[in-house]
Amino acid sequence: MIRNRTVVIALAALLGVGLLAVWLAGSSLSAPARAPVGAAPSELAAQDLTLGSDAGDTVRGWFSPSQPGQGAVLLLHGVRGNRTEMLSRALWLHRAGYAVMLIDLPAHGESGGEQITYGIREGAGVRAALAELRKRAPEERIGVIGVSLGAAALVLGRPQPAPDAVVLESMFPTIEDAVADRLELHVGSWARPLSPLLLAQLPLRLGVSADALRPIDHIAQLHTPLLLIAGEQDRHTRLPESERLFAAAAEPKQFWPVPGAAHVNLHDFAPLAYETRVGAFLAQHLHRVTAGLPSR
């Protein structure tokens, strides 16, 4: 009897430790990733931005003007990053003549926000940035390049009017996929069944359910030309998951699986191929002469 009681107590203690560990993991995943960013590099010739989102968060960033008729591009970084993650893309686009806006998503970098919400409050920040970009580049066609969380924030934010072209990189199809993939990557395949314990915290921490964090359910509603990019070796968002996203998207659409790439900065990984492929896509849809369409 004493041995049985000891076993029960030990199992209860182990369960308690496990639940505490899962709760602390949830705290870590939703904690803000604020950090000082500093001044924009002089070659970007950028102005500082401070915007307010309709969710009540302050959004900070940079804006660099363009040559008329070339187009304007909003750049959105990944989770726990900030606008400097997109700097190599910004400098390339600036040299090519585009207007460029980079922001820190809510709860990242120098922007306000108390929690990372995996696309909900971040989507409000994206809507604010797009509205500001249209004010600052009123005659330009608008594109967006979003990476991981930035891509999900665009899709879940459902901005209206829609951009004229969208590049989505390394985007998770559902929060269930994102959590399970990361558990397997960082803990082991045995940990995938623990993902419901993390997902159950969403309503408590963020006030949303997992059903609200499914970009795959909304990607067809972009109503704009799409280039979807994924690393063939990405273990954070596996290639079959990206293929599911592409299948769910509406035409016109293109898919580029980047050979050998994991969940990395794809511009830094393959700069020549990236600038050739993404550059052609943006030029086709954003340059007024190339697109054969009037300015806004």
C-alpha cells in the first residue's frame, strides 16, 4: 500500500512538473521580442515611422521613397525578429527603384504590444502599414514580401484593398502544424502529442482559438497574384505543408521550392536566384509599364 501511494505521488509530481513545463513554454512562445533597432543605414535613405494600429499597438519602422512608377513594397519579418531581418531585401529593392517600407510587427523590435499573437494583432499592424504606404506612395502599385509570421500576419490580417502582388515565404498553414513541427524539431518526435497542451493555452493567453490561426483557410481570399516560396529542407514548415498552402491558393499563383534551404533567410541563402525570381515577379505586377495597368 505504501509503495502504491509512493508511486501515485511520484506520478502526480511528474505530471505537475510536465504541465508546468508546458505552461512555461507557452509563456516563452508568446512573450514579446522587443529590442532596440537604431537608425536605418544611410544607403537606404529612409525616414522613421510611428503608426497606430486598429488593435491599439504602436508600430515603428522605416520608409524609403522610390522612383515614380516602379512600385512600392512592404517587408514583414518573421517571429522574434525585427525590421533589420529584412534589410538585405530592402537595400536590393531600393537599388532597383522601389519604394520600401519595413516595420517591426507588434510585440517585436521597437513596436508596442505585450504578446506575440501569431498573426492576429500582427495583422492589425500590417493593415496600418499598408494604409500608410498608400499615403506615402499614392501613385504606386503595392507589393508585400512576408516571411513566416509576417506572411501569416498579412494573410490573417485580410487587408482591404488587397495588395497588387504578394510574396509569402516559409509560412505555416495552421498553428497546429507550426506547434507540432517545432516540438518535434526541438524536443523530438515523441513530443508531437503534447501540442494540444500548448494550443489549449491560446484562449487563456491570447483570447483566440486555434481556428483563428489558420492561414490556409484564408490564402484563397488574397485576390492578388501570389508567389509562394519554401525551403525544401525546412523543418519548421515542411515542404508538404507548403504544397498544401499552394494548392489552397487561388490563381494566379507561382510556387518556388528553394533547393537545399531550411527555415532561413532565403534572400541571404540564394541571393542571385532570389533576386532573379522575386524581382521578375514584382516587376511584372508592380511596374506600371510592365504590368500594363494604370497607377492607383
